[in-house]
Amino acid sequence: MKKFLIGSVAAVIGLTVYGFDHYQSEKKPVKIVNAYLNEVADFSDDRILVGAAQNVFVGEVIQEVGSKRLDGTPETQYSVKVNKNLKGKLKGEVIVNQFGGYDKDSEGNSVLILYNEDEMLKKVINTCSLHVI
């Protein structure tokens, strides 16, 4: 019985590794393009960024809700739950717009355009936090 169980576990692990590797090899890699926006101020300085913003908050990305392309610039919208305001008085869920997103190159291949090397927002799954009282 023990040999059967060990053999079964080994087979499942082997098939899982094969399946994942096979899936990865079939996925066409997405090309990442870094673009840069001309900004009116140095928003890499957090003090300047916070001073220019109407609202600053800590939040949790719920889901991507859309994308649009204005003036040739892809933008992605996310529904975000406001957890704590640092500036402003937002409540509940808000829509956050981020420059960047998926587009097609001249050959029709999918590309991810990132502006000012800013990663796209992501929904965090299976998080765990520790609160010390």
C-alpha cells in the first residue's frame, strides 16, 4: 500500500510538472515596452506627488474593470477598495486609472506597455497580515 501511495504521488507530481512546463512552452511571451511620459513635475519625489494629488490612500485592487486608448496611450482601469485615506476622504470602492496596458505591435503581437517603468496594478490573492495589539 505504501509503495502504491508513493508511486501515485510521484505520478501526480510528474504530470503536474509536465503539464505546467507544456503550458508554459505553448504560451507566447508578451513583449514589454517601456515608454516615458513627459510630466510637468518630478513625480518620482513622493512629496511632490502627494502635493499634486487630490486623494492619496491605501487600497486593495478588486479587479481590472476596463481599458481604453486615448491619444494613442493605453490606459487600464481598476476597481480598488479604499482601506485607509492618507489625503482626502474617499470611501468604499473607487475606479483608478493607470497609464499602460496591453496593445498590439505592427505585426499583431500582444505587447505590454509600461509608462515610466511603473508596473501594472495587480490583485493580491491569498494574503495574510499580522496585527499586533
